[in-house]
Amino acid sequence: MSTWSDYPILLAVAETGSLTAAGRKLNMSQPTVGRRIRALEDHFGTPLLKKEDGILVPTSFGHSMLDHIRRMQHEASAIDRSSATLETSLAGVVRLSATEGIGTAWLPRVLQVFRESHPDILVDLGIGFRNYNLAQREADIAIRWMSPGDQNSLIGRKVATATFGLFASPEYIARKGAPQSLDDLANHDGVMATIMNDKQLWLMENGQAKHLPGRVTFRSNSIWAFDEAVNAGYGIGAQPLCGGCHGTMNIVRVLPNVAQQEDIFLVAHEDLRRSARIRAVYDFLVEAFAQDAAFFLNGGQSTFENNTSSMACGGTNADNPDHVHAPGRRMADAAE
């Protein structure tokens, strides 16, 4: 029996703590994950997982197997990266990961400019709030919020800072009135986006949501649906200045002196930056973010406006991620 394909399944279960979560991570059904784990245990004649406090954890033998599996995975990824670094051609695929917003509204139009000078490079864009694993070649380049990640093998560069504010539709304001202070938010409806690691897109301070609305009337893991809900009058939502006040959205800013800022990082594996086509995409994006630095920070018009119909940047896998995209770290309220 070949067990090679079952090893990543065991690793996913050990890392997530459940068959269901591992299935989501691997895009497999829960019964299939369970069946493959049982087959692996039958092959070795011993349990590999046990349940503790409702979570699946490795047995002693399972732990020893995982050590080998991780080394195997690392070596396999190194082979992939080595093949990429040997490429000097400005042709082929570059996998780029980003969150909704930047990935769905800003990047496609900006990358059209890149195609004019590099028509033979295909950018394969992955959208999500989870962090794509660059060491395992899930992506070659990632756009991430808040930090570049903690892997020593990654090269991360801060490329922009985005400012967030609170927005609502004129219809909602006519019906409920506009808040006059942060304390007033307790008397208002809120629209929430569930983003990376189940964080909420809202005002954050030291990693905690602050000044929450009195009730949440709409919640989604899609920034697109979240934007539409704010636009439709469900309540107040946190939006980037370079997104919510542009395009077709009919919304206005409330508490205009309340603002938060979040850094955006461009990340690549140190090996892959030696690939000509990956470096070309990376360098282009560094310059594109630099050109639009004022747009991300203050809103207004993008320097790519002629190539862009709606330059909204709200949304964080992500990847992000995943690509965390939640207002955080810095908050100012000059109104109080």
C-alpha cells in the first residue's frame, strides 16, 4: 500500500485538531479524511491520533511520524523552490495571493499595466483570508496585512499603510441618525465581516474590538457581501478610505475624526526572489504600491485611475489569509 498521499492528511489533522477542519484545509470531505487516517493506522498497526479535551492530538508514535513528515515536506518544497530559482525566463506562471478588496478590485487593473511590458507572465491570483504557505509553494508572492509573517525564510517589505474609517448609507443615517461619539455606537446597528482567524472587521485596540455596535444586523465572510450590506443600509461598517467612499457605493463617513491605520506587506520566499519572472512581479508591485501610497493612506484618486473603475481596497484574506485584514494597532478619536 502506498501511504505517501496520506501523510499530508495526518499532518493537517494534527495541525487543525479535527477531521472536519483538516478536510476544509485540504478541500476534502470529513468522511474521506477519516477513512484515510484509519487506513494509515491499519497500515502501521497502531493508533496515530487520540482525542483529548475534544481535540485530536497525535499519539507518541504519531508525533514521531509527524517529525519525519515535516522533514519530507520541507525537502519536497525545497526541490520546488530550487527549480524556480533556476529560471531566468520572463515567461510562465507567478502565483500571487491577496485578500478580497486589494485582490479583487485593485490588483487586476494594476496588473494590466504589468502585462503591457511582460505579456508572457501569467499572474495566477489566489484570493482568501488565510496565509498561503510560501515555503510550500502555495504562492510565490503574498500581500499580507499587519505583518509579513514569522518565517525566517520569508522576505517581507512594508509597501503601504491604509487608513480605515466608519461608514454608513444615507438611508441608514436618515433612519437612525449619525453617531456623535464612539459611545454612541452602542445605540447603532453594525455590519461585520468575519476575516482571517475569525477576526471582525471593526475598530480594534491591542487586538481587541472596541466600541462595538449595539447589535450586529449583518455578518459575512465575504467583503463583497459586507460592502453591499453597508450600502444597503444594514448599519455602520469599517471601511478603508480608499474603498468605501469610491465607486458605485452610496455611503458616507460617520465620526470623521475616528481613523485607524493598518500596514500592508509584500512577501516572498528568499529563494524565489532569484527567479526572474517572480522578481519582475515583486518589483512591479513594490513600485505600484509606492505610486498609490497617498491613495491607500488618504483615499481620493488612485494614480491608476485611468486603468481602474473601482479601486476599493477593503478586505483582508486573506490570504487574506488568511491576508489578516482588520483595522488595528492605531486608533485616534479627535472628536472626544
